[in-house]
Amino acid sequence: MKANSVDLYARADIVSHYQNVRGLLPPETYLFGRYVRAGMEVLDIGVGGGRTSAYLATGAKRYLGVDYSAEMVAAAQRRYPALSFAQGDATDLVGITDASFDVAIFSFNGLDCIPSDEGRIRALAEMRRVTRAKGVVIVSSHNARHLLIHPMLTGVPLHKKAWRIVRAVAKSVPLATRNLRGGLYRRGHGFTTDPVHGGHYMHASTPESMANDAAAAGLRIVEHVGATYPRRLPDVLNSWETYVLAHA
């Protein structure tokens, strides 16, 4: 990772934010429920403050949470003192033996934080290496064709709906400008600056580009769902995809 990414996730305010984020996202609820079963050995990469730990560790034969940031690892360990966490680099899972896990998960678009194409493919290859032949790898990635913010309006009072629509339009303008002007939408993959946490160098992909990266790492896509699963939105409204990968 670039130094700025490492420094970002070591900041006390960012660590505190991720330590307090709770619950699975709808695509995770569906895919984890389908592919992560009791008795499995689970590797949780980019664990952050432990958002996914309680769900993935419950019923697991073995659970290990890994993060590049020592501060994030410490926060997750404080939150779940009975679980196992370790500092580690997704591009080089040194110390983890071949074929030792049933599933490896890199959620919350963590794969996109790796600031090179080569590094991202190495991370996918490492996840393949440490999972068993019939195991799966689950990752998520920003959608390079995302241009418009989709406001959440279900169950919201009328006056708040109007505000959310206005806010979504205001946020869509810089998003569309960034992804169109930089060529991200046209190429279908590449790097951009995500405004989250004050600006962050991030990768974005499409199912086509993810399939190419997966193939380079010896993996193949078996299923993918959008950010608003089970509702399917047009690509321009879909902020990210979650992918299930199997050994090719």
C-alpha cells in the first residue's frame, strides 16, 4: 500500500470510526449465508475494527482476522478479546500455510486500497493460495461505471425524501465528473480519488475487469451481486459489486 493509505488507517479518528461500524451489508448477508457454513476455517482480511468478526467467527472451526494496520488489529482485538487477529499484508500472507482455510474474505472494498494492478492480483493469488481447492474467495470492489448516487427513500418522510434527493444530486455531480473525465467509466477499471476520509487513492472495476484479474490469479467468478441486493439497479447507480471467486 502507499504510505498515505497506511497512515490513514492508523489515524485514531479513522480507527474509532471502523471500531464502531456494525452489521453486515445486504450483499454480505446473502453471500456469507450462502458460502460460509458452520465448521469452516475462515480468514477475514482487512478486518478493520471487527465489523464482520462476530458473524464470521460464530460456528467457525477457526477464525483469523488480518489487517495491514496494527492500530486496526488492536481495536478489533479489544472489541473481541476471545478471537484471533494478526497484522498482515494481503499481498503477502506470510505465515499462513497453503490450503489452510475454507474461505478467505476481503470485504468493504479493501482490495481497492492496494495501489497497483500487480499488488491487487498478488492479493487475489495469495487468497487462492491459502484457501483449499474447493474453497472460495469473497471480495468487493467499487464499480467503475458508477455515476449517480442512489438516495435511500424507503420509509423516509416526504420532507426528508426531498432533502435526500437534493443531496444525492449534489454528490452525483463530482462523482460523474471524476469518473467520466478521468476515463474510468470508459475503460471499466482504473484508479481514482475517493473522497471518503478526506480523499483516498482507490481502484474501481467492473465484472469484466474483475474476471481478468481473477483469472490472472488462478480464480474465476462464480457469482456477483450489487450493493443494493436483492434490488438490482442500473450500473450507473450501483456503487460496488461483491464477488465470489473459486479456484479455476
